[in-house]
Amino acid sequence: MIIIEKVSEMQQWAEKARKQGYKIALVPTMGFIHKGHRSLMKIGKKHADLLVVSIFVNPTQFGPGEDFEDYPRDFERDRKICEEEEADVVFHPPVDEMYPEGFQTYVEVEEVTKDLCGASRPHFFRGVTTVCTKLFNAVKPHVAIFGEKDYQQLVAVRRMAHDLNFDIEIVSAPTIREEDGLAVSSRNVYLNEVERKAAAVLNRSLNYAKKLVGKGIKDPQQIVEKVREQITTEPLIRIDYVKIKDAEDLRDISTINGPALLAVAAWVGKARLIDNTILTPSQERKQEEARKSHR
Ligand code: AMP
């Protein structure tokens, strides 16, 4: 495994690999690698001959007062894990390599980034799609893997890749969870023991919503209210949003007929955590029937 810090060197490596007929997979991360990232690496390896993991805490996706400075970093530990996962390259550019003086070009995806996290973090998606464009141009991957945990990000990157004709397959990866259901996240290290326990209510509330849909409730508003009620039973949690959207284009919906995204964001101590699930009425009904027949 090699470590590359310079964009030009990364491009030369990629060009050579492509000329030799190798397929390249990219897993973009902000580091502090966990088992969610590891699962993306495993998927990346299945899709390509060579795996590049990028580790870059991207300043343009953090707003003023957010946790850019405090974001957990441990490159030595990350490097070892990438080696264990048999990555071929870790691309680890310094900030001034990605954003040298005079930088002034951004990529923006319009509609799908407006609501949900886009409403709470106004520059976030502009930063994400800009850095992904730069990573795509540096690493020249055939395929890039993104987690469903950051569902809106996945939709935005897919939209961007399509709209801007990136010749890259965007592959999605399921959310990896802790035993109690909490979605694994680098930001979980911000939680103390009590907050960590409380945070599990987020996933429980998503599962509760699935049950409600299985019982035939189709009104998004009703589900959102029930989910909010459940989360509010935990006094340590402050809800940012609970919303239901069309799973494909993230538009508002008035009835849950096809797959719908139920997304939550909440503050637990100083950590802002997000999680989501897809509500599919036909599947939730089947699950509910299976549960009934086991009773
Ligand atoms: P991050 O380092 O948080 O920017 O995440 C890098 C990539 O890992 C993104 O595509 C995330 O969606 C994905 N990811 C983060 N947490 C998880 C998880 N618990 N399960 C699966 N993928 C994840």
C-alpha cells in the first residue's frame, strides 16, 4: 500500500493503472476509520482491481462554528486499517494541496440539497460535491462507493455524476450499526456513556416507523409525529429534523405509496447525529405479517 499526498502524483498513478487495464475503486472518507468505512472498502474491492481510500477532512463542508477543528483524526491508526483492508493507495492530501491560494470554483447540486441537512447546514453539500469532483479528478476511479447512512449525500453525488457526465459508477453501501442499532459514525466518539445509550433511540424510532407503515399508516405527517414522540422520550436528545421524502428525488410526498426516505438528525450532547431508513409499504406489510405469525 502506498500513501499519496499530491494530486499530480495521484493522477499519474491512476493514469498508469488505467493504461494497464486496471479498474479503480474509490472510497472517499474523512478518516477516523470505523467498521462502516471498512464495509465500503470491502465493497470497493469487489467492484474493481485496485482500491484507493481517500482520507481528507474537507474544510469546505463545515460551516462556521462547526466541528472542523475538533473532528477526530488519527492517521496512523487509519493507515493500519487501510492496510488490513488491502487498500492499494491511501490518498491523504493536505488542505492546501486541495485548496491552494486563489481557489474559487465550487460545484452545486440544486434541488436535492435544499432540505434536510441542506437546510440546517447551508454550505455542506456544496463542499461535499466540490470535494468529490476534485477527488474524482485526482483518483480517476471507475467506481466510487458511498454509504446510505448519508443518504442525501448519496443522492446529491449520484445527481452530480449524472448531470456532469462523470464516467463513474456510484455504488451505495448499507448502513453498518452497533449492536443496539446506533449507526456507526466517527462523531460517536463525542458521546459520553449516558449520551451513547440515549442515542440508540434514533434507530429504534426508525424501526417503529417501519412497523407503523406495516400496519397500514400512509400519512407521512402522522409517522413523523410518532417518531418525534419516541425520540423526545430521551431528554438528552434535541431533534434537528424528522422528515419523510420521496426516496429517489427527495421531494415532499403527501402519501407513502412507494419507497420513502425517513430521515432524522438530532443533537446528542455536542454530536449532531443523522440516521435514516427507507419505508416501503409492501415490504413493511410483509414484515408485519411475519411478526404476527410468530406471535
Ligand atoms: P465520512 O468519513 O463520515 O465522511 O464517511 C465516509 C463514507 O463512509 C461516506 O460514504 C459515508 O456514508 C460512509 N459511512 C459513514 N458511516 C457509515 C456507516 N455506519 N455504515 C456505512 N457507511 C458509512
